[in-house]
Amino acid sequence: MTSVSPPNPRAVVVGTGFGCRVHVPALRAVGFDVVALVGTDLAKTTRRAERCDVPHACSSLADALALGSIDAVTIASPPDCHARHAIEALDAGAHVICEKPFAMDAAEASAMLAAAQRAGTTHLVGHEFRWAPDRATVGRAIASGAIGTPRLVTLVQHVALAAAVEAPVPAWWFDPEHGGGWLGASGSHVIDQVRTWLDDDFERVSATLPMVSARDAATHAADSFSLRATTRRGVEVVMQQTAAAWGVPHGVSCVAGTDGTIWLDPTRGVVLADEDGVRTLEVPSDLRIDAEAESDDPRHRYTHLELGPYTRLCRVLRRAVDGEDVGTIEAEVPIPTFADGLAEMRVIDAVRRSAALDGAVVVVD
């Protein structure tokens, strides 16, 4: 008798930008059938669904869930929609990945975590860069004691993504009503990077949110952030980024500890210095990710950086749909859950409070 393979789990993607570019191929790579794409503009959503070979285009998540037998929902809508979409998907019994910035504030994030705990389904945050090979190698080296006790973290990056006012960026990025601002768009990743590398949480921050580009600061969310923080274990952290620096990207990613210093070098990769000298660390075999083909669309310039790590995140989602408890899954890196999303938003709220007070030191709730 011929055996019949069980059907692939069914997924819905909310969001037609990053959702089409990264979520759809990452989900398919681990065996999901992406059955619906959700967007606010049905005509545009239909065109993008056809381009991505997704069978259903929907103008609401409710319509997509009504298709039935939806195992997972991934959310790449603007931040002001995250709470609504996540809670709706969780209440329907779906496993969920929600993009960052996780929510509009910690109050929304807390409601999202509570909904996930009620549902008892898997809840993940789109911090795919935990799986980025160089970053993951640094985290593993710090955890192994390679630099002793971490004392000082410096993370600085200047990129030109939004240097030109007319730069083609997602509409929400600089719209405060939709949760915009470079603090949420990129700072959320950096906050998660520090929390993951140190296995520690922020205790207090002093921050500003400057506008570097020629955008009107009175009507646009900031394209940059600058902050100094102290963690609960006393590690000093300096984080500064701008999306509006003309020229080639450049920056510093470095952690200094009692027994060594580790940093990311743009040509050498992960570099460790200690009493034995300076050497390049090889990426462990389980952290290596095959390079993904780059899109020829200039708006997709970072797809090769995102898709491989995002596929690892979706692999965790698939294992959860298949019945594994996320709490027991042995992943290559710590798995980002809604609890991490809440912790992230508490830091972002504190940064915003400090910036409103001209950089005053603010305790993270």
C-alpha cells in the first residue's frame, strides 16, 4: 500500500515588503506552505502574492485565518499593527513570529506576551541576527569565558540608507504614528545584540535621538540614536547609530573584558586579543550559513545577510509546529521569544524617556 505524506504546515505572512522578501522564502525553505499574504492595499497585495506564487491575497488577517487550518502566522506589518495582529493570530491558536520593533511600547508588549502565554503556542521575535555567523561566534566566545568578565561594550554604526531625504525606505521608518524611528528599526537589533552577547539586561540609560539628515525633526521620527547604558551586572555600554551618514558603511563592534577583547573586523571577521596575542576566530561549523543569492532589486541589498539567519529562526518555528516545546529545543543560539520582545521595549521606552529629558539618566522599568 502506498503511504501518503502528511501535508506541509500552512503559514500566513502579514506584510508585503519584508514579508515577501524574507518571510516567504525562509518559511518555504523549512517546509511551510505559504497560503496567504496579508496587506492593507488589496491590489498591491494581489500583485505581490502573484509574484511570490502565494495563492491567496487578503486585506485582513481575519480573512486569511478564515481559510482554515493555519498553523503559523508571521508578522511583518508596521509596528503599530504588531500587537493587534499578534494577539489575533494567537487567539486563533497559531504559532507566531512577530517582527521588531516588537510593539509601540512596553504596555503593548506585555499584552502580547500575556496573549501568547494564554494561547500556549510558540511565540518568537524576528531577531534573526542572533544567527548571523559573526555575531553568534562572538556570543559563544563571550559565554565560554574567552574575554573573562565583560566590562565595556562599544557598538557604533554609520550607514547611508536614509541619508537622502528621498531615499526609498519603508514608509513607517520615520513616521512616529506608526512606530517609526531608527531606534526601533535598527536599535532594537542592537539592544538584542547586547542582551544576547552578555546574557544580561539593561538597568539604566542616558540617551538622545538626533536627526542627522535634512528631514524635518518636528514631523519625522529620528534617523539616529546615541546612548550610554549600564547593565544589571555593571557592564558599561555605548551604542550609537545613524541611518543618515553619507559614504560607505563603517563602525565598531567591540567587547572588552578582564582577560581579553573581542571585536568584529570587516575583513577578518571575529578577532580576539588576549595575553597570547591577536588571532581570528573561526566560525564554528554549526553557526555557518551558506550564502544566499542576492536579489537584483536594489531595495533588497541586505537580503543575503537576512535570509540565511531568518531561515534558522523559521526552522525553530517549524519544529514547534511539529510538536516540540521551544523551551527544550537545542538551537545554535538562544531563541528569541515574546519575553525578549518585552525586555527590548522596556529599554526602548527608557531611551525615549531619557531623550525627552535631554539625556537624563533613566532607570529601565
